[in-house]
Amino acid sequence: MNNVTMTSEGSSDYAPLLGEDLVDLPSPSPSPSAEAPPIARPQLVCTYIIEITLSMYMVSSVLTIPINQFYVYNEVAKSYGIPNYIQNKDASICDKKNDSEAADVFNNIQKEASEQLMYMSFLSSFTAVIPTFFLGYISDRFGRKVSFLITLIGLFLHQLVYIIVFYLEAPLPYLCIGCALEGVTGYISCALMTAFIMLADVTSPGKQRGFRIALMEGSLASSAALAVMGGGFWIKYSGFLIPMLCSTALCAVTILVWLVVVPETRPFRENHSHRGMSLNSIKRCFVFYYEKTSQNRRGKMSVVLVILLTAATCLVSKSNVVTLFLLGQPFCWSEVHISVVSSLQILINWIAGITFLRLIQRVMQDVSLLSFGCFMGMVAMIPLALAQQNWMIYLYMVIGTFSVLVLPISRSILSKMVSPEEQGALFAGIAAMEHLVSGCGVLLFGEIYKDTVTFFPGLVFFVIAGLILLSLILSGLLHVWIKRGHGKELEISVVKES
């Protein structure tokens, strides 16, 4: 069994995102007495300026989501002669269960809103697939700040389009322009990818880096919860334009802070040779899944990747459908109710999930935790699909708390199976594929909900449960695969077979 010899800290921490400069270059055998030179890590004006800036971005970005969802629903209802559906509870026809004409109108609103949101979300996710690779290259060639700045500008343009549409009361399809603009500049996944790479640039491997990553995850979860909760109340009492103006202003401030306060974290190296973006660069993001190695890591990595992408499809792409489901009969939740419950769910998921993970990792392997998360995610869909009362919605949220473990654990397992030089390429490929499957998931779930809302609106959640069941089966097979090997956790192995 030949395992890769870990490179020095200097070469691993500043490895290019797409690994372009490390391929096909011979690596001299290090002298036993040679010591790696110390790394001069960038000095930050404020120790936690990266986390602070990303939290500002997250609030601005996430606040746009409920504004978009409720605005679309409100405008569709207006086209059916129901003004201010979201803000004016007296105008709601949701509670008129025995009125067949009102029920038909309500079902049409649900169908049309589902279709509009479906296409908007698809545009944002799908158009971000290819730009992800280019932003990865830009991050390596021109610096981390440039890459994230492009994503920030995309969000700003997205919000400007929304402001114009809101002010002019333009047709809903014009909102798609904003979605496409944010998509071609990387969308939220590219922003997070760059942020975590910057943390790796300014921290040392080990507990310090682990603490900063956990702090980043916590700050992002808190920011998202704050944005979702605040958005619901803001829309209720101020409409849609003012919250969007404030969200855009926050994005502008974030751009200013990013340009003036945050330093570049990727140092210039005189011997660093750049080759330009090519198809070969993109190929390196997927080489793990078809290149043979001494431990056949490609098979294990392919299985984990399918689990990750299936979970991402189910957990990320169902947001619009869940919102429409709760706005509909028999729940008729208001925008404030949905926002408060959703924000609490985000916070509880992160606190409970991370706490559970820290405690249980001492006695359970990552693959076992992966199976547990898939199982809880699948079971949670059952009360949601069959829900007729509010308590069943709350039960779904409680059971689904630990399903959020699937994504970080999957990424952790994949990260363990590659060398330090391959980390950037690995996560660039994952981010691109997550964009792709999220876009497809939005289309799939939106179409199912639109076609079944009149007779069984919860059917889409049974479909989601079935997809998560696939992940559960694959995680079980992966567990058996590892046990038949050496009974150990997955190891790094990048030596090609002859």
C-alpha cells in the first residue's frame, strides 16, 4: 500500500485552487535534513475581518431570498385580482376551503408562483456552473479578493435589477435578468468557497484553522437566520422596496469594506508560473473520480460524491416548494410566521448539529454519521408530506435537524481522500456540480409540486425522501466497503496505478 507523502506546509497551504501549477512538474526528493521555511502569513487589520465581511455578505444575499419568494407570490395573486396578498391578511382566500371558485383561484396562484420561482432559482444556479471554474482560476492568478469581488458585484447588480422591477412594477420575467447576473458571477457557493480558502491562507493547520472554520460556519448560520427573520417582519410592515434598498446598501458597504479593509491573502511568488485557463484546468477538478490509484480511491470518492450531490439536491432545492407549501392550505402561514420558524430552524440546526457532531465523533466514524444524517433526513420528509396540522410541520423540522450533517461530513470525507495540493481543485469541482444539481433539483421539485398541488401537494416530499433513501443505501454500501478493507477511516492515496 503506497500512501502519498504529505508535502511541506508551504506548498500545501498555497496550492492553486485548480491545481494548474502543480501538475506535470517533477517534485525533487526532499533532503532528510531540509526544513520547510516558515510561512509569512498575511496580517489582518482585524483578526476576524474575513468572518465579519462574509457575515455582511450573507445577510445581504439571504435577505434577497424571502423578498423574492413573497414578492413573486404577491404579484401572481395580484394578477388574479387579489392586491397585497402577502401584507394584507384580510385579502387572503387561503382559508376559504369550502368555496370551490376560491380554491381554483388559489391553486392557480400556487401553480404560477411555483413556475416563476422555479425558473428564477434555476437561472441563478445553472448559470453559475461554468463561472465557478473561471473564478477558481482568477483566485489563483489575480488573488482571492478579485474572485470574491466579482461575486459581490453580481449580487449588487442582481439587487439593482430587483429595485428597478419593484419600483416600476415591471412584469415578473424581468427579475430573471437579476438572477442570471448573479449566476454568471458565481452565486453564493463561489463566495463561500473563496472565503474558506482565505481562512486556510491566514491560519495554520490544526486547531486554529478548525476553530476559525467553525466560527465562520456559526457566523454564516446566524447571519442567515437574522436575514430570514428580519425579512419577514420587514416585508410585513414596509413592503418589498425598502428591504431591498437596505439589502443593496449593505452589499455596497460590503464591497467597500472588502476593497479597503480586507487584505489580499494569497501572496505573490516570483517562481509561480501561470498557464492560463484551459479545459485541462477544469479536467483537474474531476480527475479524482476516474483516475486509478493504489487504494482505488476513485470508487470511494465517486460514491461519496453521489451522496453529497443527492443530499445537496434534496436539502437545498426544496426551499421554494416548502415556502409555497406553507403558504397554501391547510396551513395558510403568513410571511412573518414562515420567516420566524425558518430562522429558528437554521439556528437550531447549526447549534444542535455541530454540538452533536463534536460529541458523537469520538465514538462514531464519519461514514456512520453520514448514514445517520441520511436516515434522519429521509424520515423527516414523511410528516412533512402527510402534514395537515402545524405540529406535523414542527415535527419535520425537529427530525430533520441532524440531516444538515450530511453535507459537511461528505465534504470532510472527500477532503481526507486527497492531498493538500488537490484540495482547491476538489472543492472547485464540488461547487460547480452543486450549482448544477441544485438547478436541476429546483426544476424537478417545482414541476412536481405544480402538477400535484391540486390533489396531493405533499407528494414532492415523498420524492425527496426517495432520493435521500438512495444516499442512505450508498452510505451503507460505503461502510461495508471500508470494513472489508482494513476497517480504518478513508486515507489519502494519490499514487497512480501503472
